[in-house]
Amino acid sequence: MTEELFNEICDEIGITTDSVKSICDRKGIAYSTFWRQIQKGDEWYTTYARARRFQMELMADEIREIADDSSKDKIVVMENGVEKEKVDHEHIQRDKLRIDTRKFLMSKLASVVFGDKTTVTVNEEIKRPDWWDQIK
């Protein structure tokens, strides 16, 4: 794989939310060939990691757009010859799935930035056993 083709793939990763596999397929490159290229050195990995970071930012923007777009949340149906507006639960659930999928991918692929923050605090005194002070 040439450096130029590798950079093209990384550029596309950074500007779409398409999978790496689908991008490789479009470019006519085997998925495994792309991954082997990344393993050739830090420069290759850095380029890929930067592209993925841009992709995660794009996904964050898409989540907001999906959540804010209520244009298809209602549909018009005919009931007894009268048009009525009804909530399209199927569309709403599909949008929820789209958002949840993006959140999951972001939390795994860019966990430092988009993952859950956990803090562990221990508020317990450690007591030594009676025989501890007898050891020399």
C-alpha cells in the first residue's frame, strides 16, 4: 500500500462516519492490508489515530443533529377518510439506536475523551494484624 493511498483512506475516515472496512472496500484495498500498514510504525498509527479522533468529533456533531431533528417524528395517516397526525415510534426508536451506536463507538474508540469517567475513593483505614509488629 502506498503512503498516498493510506493517507486517502485516513482522510476519508476523518470526514465520514463510515467504517474503515467500507472505506477500504471502496478503495479496493483489503481491510487486513490497511491494518498491517498501521503496524509499520508510529507515524502511520499517528495519522490513523488523528483521523479517528476527527471521526469521533464528527459523530458527536451527528448525535446532536439526530437528537435535534424532529421533522420525521410524526406521520400523517388516514383514519376513516380523515388525515390524522400520529407519532412515528419506529422512526424515533431508529434515531435512538443511531445515537446509542455512535455513543458506544465513541466511548470505546476514544475513551479518554468520550468514555465514562470513573473515580474510585477508598475511605477505610488499613489495620495491621497484631503479629505485624513482631516481624523484623
